[in-house]
Amino acid sequence: MNYANVLSDAVLAATGVYVFVHFFKRESLYNRLLWALFLLTISATALLGAVRFAGVQELIPLHGSMQILAGSLGVACAVVAVWGLVLREPFGPTAFWSTVAVGLALFAVLLTPRIRVFTQVVQSLGMVVIMVIACFGLLRRNRRAIWIVFAVMILALATKITPQLSANQISFFHYTTALSLICFGQAARPSR
């Protein structure tokens, strides 16, 4: 049992749920559903990770699949949700279901063993696209976009710094991801 990883996964799971419930109340229905898929796939993955690190080894394959789901469906939903947030565009059912279909197709493709190695590529590409959208928002003087930039920068730093740490790498990644989710939530707060 790895107590540090159990705690950091539990914190990440709780943060994802808290950010969704607290910050995205005012979003339109389909935009909120996109945020829900992004945040709650991360939370579900973290919750499974906490149980796994608590000693339930039977969950390792399910946890791995959930990580791929968060990195495919979650990332696809995040890209579209950020677009809607930064450009203040409410989405309808067509955009929502199209995004879900693309995310699930990515998930199905990434489950195949030979292509699974591209999961990190999909996640990195998603971060780049989100950063481009945020920069576009900054050009339009949208203050929400700065929080999106912070969120992506924190995720990028966590991804690059984590492998070089001598301390608990997994816990560091969980805590920085939680901080990133809080930044995404801050972006949804109404401008003053």
C-alpha cells in the first residue's frame, strides 16, 4: 500500500468533482456536460487509482483503461469546452455528441496495444490546441483565457518535471493536476 499515492489520488478525485460542481454551474447545458466529461473522467481515474494504490491489484487493467479514456474522451471534451468558454459560445446537442463520438473513437483506437503508445501524443496535442485557443482568447482581451494558460502551463510543467523528480513522482503529478483543474475552474468564474 502506497499511502502517499492513495492520498494524492483522493485529493485529485475530490478536486475534479469540486471544480465541476462549484465553478461550472452557470455554463449552458451542453458546455457543462463537456466539462463534466473532462473533469469527471479525471476524477474517476484518480478514484480508481486511489483504490489501486490501496492494494486492490485487480483494478490495474481498469485503471489503465480509465487513464486512456481521460486522455482521449476527456481531452477531446476539454478542447471543445475551452473553445466554448473562451469564445463564450454555447454548444448544442450536435457539437456535444460529435465531440463525444470523436473522443470515444480515439479511446477505441488507443486501446489497441500497438497504438496505445500514442496516448501521450494525443494528450500533448490536446494541450497545444487548448493553449492556442487560450492565446486567441487573450488576443480578444478575454480575462478567462489567462486561467486557461495557467492550467495548461501547470500541466505541461508537471509532465516535464515529474520524470526528473527523485521524490514521489506520482503524487507530484496528482497534486499539480489538481492545481491545474482549479485554474480551469477559475476560468469559468464570471468576469468582474
